[in-house]
Amino acid sequence: MDIRKDSKNHAKNELTKREDEVLDYIIQGLSNKEIAEKLTVTSYTSKAHVSAILRKFGVKSRTAAARVGLEMRNKNATHHQDSEQP
């Protein structure tokens, strides 16, 4: 069992709604400044959200956070599709 993978899945469940929104913007490739503009917050606040996501995912870069986020969303989409089949 991959403990890091399990902790990342657990971390996704612990993201706040705002962090999940910020993760969407990270995946889209937006900078902290662009995220701040979208959310109408300061760059400092958007950077704090990004830092919280990196910490919760146990990664050191935005690229790694985007990868983890996409993997989790793909896994959730697959799980959702499997549960809908008769």
C-alpha cells in the first residue's frame, strides 16, 4: 500500500471549498496573482491557499499539486461512473 497516495486521497477530502477552487485554478495554470484576481483577494491570500494545498498534498510544487489534483479527480470520476452502472 502506498501511504503517500492514501494521505493524498485523505487530504483531498480535507481541502476547504476555497482550496478546491484554488486547485482548479492551479490545474488551469494560473499564477498566484491571477488566482487572487479571480477570487478578489490579495496575492498574499492566494499564496496562502496554494501553500495549504501543497502542504496537504505533501508536495513541493504547483505542478505536483496539479498532477495530484487531476489524478484524484480522474479517480473520483471513474468511481462515480462505476457506481452508476447497473
